[in-house]
Amino acid sequence: MLDVDVVALNNAGKNTSSNFDNAVATKKIKKNSLYYTYVSGQAWRYWWREALKLNHGWDLSPVTRESKIAFTDAEPVTYADDDVFGYMKAAKDVVRDDEGNPVLDSKGKEKKEDVTVTRVSPLKNSAIVSVASVNTVENWSSMARQEGDSVPYSREEYSAIMKGMFSLDLFQVGTFASYNKTGFKNLTDKLKEEALKSGASLIDDPFVKGKNGEPQKLVRLSKDIRIKRITDTILALKTISGGAMQTNNMADVTPKFIVLASTVSGNHPFSHIVKSDGIRNEKALLNLTGLKEVLTDYKDQFIGEVFIGKRSGFMDEYNEELKALESEFPNVKVLSVNQAIDKYCEQVKSQVQ
């Protein structure tokens, strides 16, 4: 959960309902006749990538623009963001001989081979949506430092407690398929060879078999590399920043409340542990009954401890009830946000195979 005041975190272009020509709308969505502000999943991922680049030294994959498409280098062995955030690259390369010279066809033209690769992102995230309904306000401003008339403009602003979900597939990070099946070919044959030469290994795919009934092979990076990419991704939440209009509407978008747990499935059970008050639908509440229900119903799904982090000053009225969870559920630890992230990252190191 985030707690932000007077922000415009993700804008939606021209505000057609404004009387001003230069008016910018914020992103919002309607549900049950009420409006909720939100940050798109794509914007959140952009913030996340930038935090990894700036604070964890990630060298981001270069982006190539061709006509109406754009793609990264799609080299997940070299670039951690290609590995964690996924990619799609549809391309053809010139076929070359052992000496690196282009191979020509019968008409004297260079032969080309399909080198299309795709990767479903191991990191998945929702949009970040206000927990309670929000009435945005239009902030009128003007540029008046020049001679002549001032130039008016406006933007939509709001204060809100917001929630979002994410998951990271621990098995998939640093593990790549190269067999020719739609959606599964993460590496070209060339990249596969380079990865194996640089220390990667082959493992059996536990789910996919070839025509001979034998498991397909996956290329897997070393354990140290995979652990670093996993922990960097989660640690970046401590320093993540972003949002539109930061010059005048800067906000802290690091988590103020977080739950971190490893599960045996990709299911996300914590989606409804916060709610609005249900009366005027204007106040965000912790759903402690729902949280206890999840901890009970999914106890067989959790691996290790469940870490709950809360920033002091945020929803302090729940402090005693949250701390009491440690007595009721031995696998629950209630800490500060950064402590919860650090402790979970220590735990996850032992969960990476």
C-alpha cells in the first residue's frame, strides 16, 4: 500500500471536461458508480526498472525502434531486466558461415533465418489503485513570468491510500527455454551456445516433454546470479520513485504497508486484505479478518515465514492487532517495511534451487 497526498502519479492526456485548453487529466476508473484513481501496471514497471538501474547498478537492455515497433536486445543472459521483465522480439538475422561471412542463396541474396524470441515476464504486477473512491480536484495554475497575458493550465490532483500486487516466479528467473514452441523460445540457438560457454547449465524442464517423451531442456544461470536478480528486484521497492508532475507534486511511492511470502503456486491470496469503509466508501481500512482468513486457508501454500511490514505513522491504529498476529500465527513476523523486505530477501536466498 502507498499513502500519497496531492499527487498526479499517472496522467491520461487532455482533460476534456475542463474549461482550460491546457488541462491534463489523471488516470481513473469507474466501479460501482464510483471513481478510483490508479497508476497503470506499465508505469509501475517503469519506476521499478529505473530504481534497479539507479540504485542497484543494473545495465538495462538497449531499446531498438523500427517503424511502428520497438524492442529490447532480448538477451536475458546479459541483461537482467530482459530476464525479469520479459520481452518479445520478432526479427530475422543473416545466416553466416564459420568464418562470419554471409551465406547466399541460389539467387545471390543473403540467406536469413527467423530469430524471433519471446519471454513471459517472471515479474507480474497489477495496477496500483486507490483503495477508497477518490474525488480529484482541478488545480489551476498559470505561466505569468512573460510579457503579455498569463497562460493558464490545470492538472487533476488527489490524495489517496492505494494498493497493488506483484509476484515473482522464483523458478523462472535466470531459466530459459530454447525449444521452438510459441511463447517458449526465450533464446536463439546462438544465445544458448553463448550462455552455456559462459557457465550456464542445462536442466530438465519439469513440465514440457519432447516428441520422444523425454523432458525438454532449459538453460539455467548460476545460482548466485539468479539470487542477485531476485533480491535486487525486491530490494528496489525500498527506494522506488516515480510519478508524473514531480516538480510540483512530488510524492513518496515506497510501500507504507507490505506483505511478502513465498508460495508453492502462482496464486496471490492477499488481494482483499484492505478495503474501503463501505459507508461513504471514502476511507481505507485494513481487513484483519480477511488477513487471518488468508493465513489460515492458505497455510499449506506458504513456504517459510510471512513478513508483514508497516511504516510508523501509517494506520497506527492497527499496531496492536498486527503484532498479535505473531502469537496467533507462528510463521508471521511483523516488522517495519524495510526490515520486512530485508528479512524476506534473506529467506528467499535459501528457497532458490
